[in-house]
Amino acid sequence: MVQAVRLALHYGEENLGVTDVFGEDVGPPLGGVFTATQGLKTAWNTPLDERGIVGTAMGIAYAGGRPVCEIQFCDYGFNTIDLLKVAGNQRWAGGGGWELPLVLMTPSGSGIRGSLYHSHSFESWASRLAGWKIVMPSNPLDAYGLMLSAIADPNPVMVLLPKALLRLKGDKLIPGEPADPDKLKSMIDAPVGDRSRWKPNWPDVKEFFIPIGTASVVREGDSATVVSYGRTLPLCVQAADSIRKQSGATFDVIDLRSIFPYDWKAVSASVEKTGRILIVNEDTEVTNFGEHLLRRVIDEHFYDLVVRPRVLFGRHLPGIGLNPVYEQNSVPQLASITTALADLMSEEA
């Protein structure tokens, strides 16, 4: 996934007018703490100042540029909330007279033993920022397509990258990507050690847009609906496949991909078909974005539901501990998702 993000940013520089890619350690020699910006010609380093990063991105966008800025971990985006609110209301406040085409990308969620200050989830907070579009991919191809759509959009777009999936290998190639992963690595991954003379050899990747607000149905079935995104989406697929092998039950597994605007038509049509729904994410349980989806399901599909709808989310804790036992028990894992899905199926209508 991290290579997909890098390829999308390169395509954006060459074809979509990206003028600046910047943030803490984003430029050479590191190219980002997760290496998402290695070799990009417009990448540069900023001071350790998240408010300065967001404010600079707004200024560049106001001045006619098309910036992509990074907050190194979403945990450090909380001190920028006021600026994010201002960025979100600018087009609305100006009656559509001023565009604000900036992209803010930031790694989100658990899964890398990041402990207290590097394991928060941000999507529920982000969903409250009116005027922003919010996306979260669960695989490399979606990361590429969503990033291109974010770059091309005239509104501010937040790209939340699930930390645990950044090294995930996809099963679908990006258009123009070499089929041999070792060849791609040799072309675009910087060597360990001295990088002063290294330059990437970019493959000729092609245009591939995933419209923001469009979900993907990654499994189809009639027994129940599962809605997720980001890190927990592959786990939901594994849980659904496991139960299907054991019992024959089949599931609609919906990868929301966009937190806002979100694909309500896909969710609604599936609930109308199955009558059962489980919504899964790893953000904390109080004022969780999944609760909004749950409320809307109840409001609009109360008489279509055959059992009570469910949400599985992270525990309402100040943070996630470094100890793997703490992390495993703080946010949904494969076992808890499988149990929740089995419980959903076992409840009698």
C-alpha cells in the first residue's frame, strides 16, 4: 500500500498539478516515516509543527497550488482541529467562489505496536469536519485510486492510511505497475544507507480514479451485511469466509472506502436484502462513526431488520498500550469479529 501511495503522488506530480508534498521527514533523505514519499520531486521537510503544516497547505491552496501535506501520525492531528474546521468551511463560506484543493494524508489506527501516542483512530473525528471529504483504503489499488481522486478534487480531502496495512501486498496491479514486485522495489524503493545519489526509476503508471463516496462489495451473499473499512475490512472478509465454510451462510461484505461522503445506497440495498447488519471499525465506541450508520439503518430500515443491528468497535480508552495483549484487546481482531458475526447469524428472527 505504501508503494501505491507513492506511485499515486508521483502520478499527481506529473499529471494532476501537485505542486508540493510536505510534512515532517517527508522529503529526502527519509521520504516519510513509512517511506510513502521517497523520490518525489516536490517533497520537502517541515519543522515539527502540525498546525504549521496544515496552515501552510491552506495558504498554498489559496494561492493556486495543489498541495499534499502529511501529519506523520493522526494522533498529532488533534491540535489542528480548529484549522481543519476553517479549511472545511471555506468554499461554503465563499459561496463556491474559492476552491481549496488540498490533501491531508495521515496514518491512522493500531496494528504496529505504536502504544499510547501512535495508535489512535481519526475517522470519527474527521467525519464531523463539515466540508471535508474523508477516505480510508483497505488495499493498495484502492489507495492509488482514492489518492488520485483526492488530488483532483477541488475540496479538502483527508486520506487516512491504516498503519497496519501499509506493508500489505495487493492482489490487483495498479495500471502500469510491473507484475514482478521485486522489479518494482528495485525501481522505486530507496536503498538502505547513502541515498544522496539515488533517484527512482518510475514505472509508467496510468490514470485510475475511484470516485469518492463509492463503496466496494468485496463479498456477496444473502445471510447478513458486514460494513467496514481500513484495517478491519480484511479481517471481516476472513471472518465471513470462515463462517461460510462452516455453515454455508453468505455475506455482503461492504468496504465503505469513503467515510464522507459515504455510499448509503450500497449499505441500504444490502440491509434491505439481508435484514441483518454488523458494522465494524477500530475507533473508540463513544460517538463512533459506526453509531451514525447504525442510527440511519434503524431510521430507514427498521421494518426490514429481522434481528437487532450491531456495531463492533474499539474500547473507550485513553490510548492503546504497547503490550500486545493490551493492543489485541483494545480494538477488534479476527476472533472478536468472527464471534460477533456468528452471534448475528445465530439470533433467531
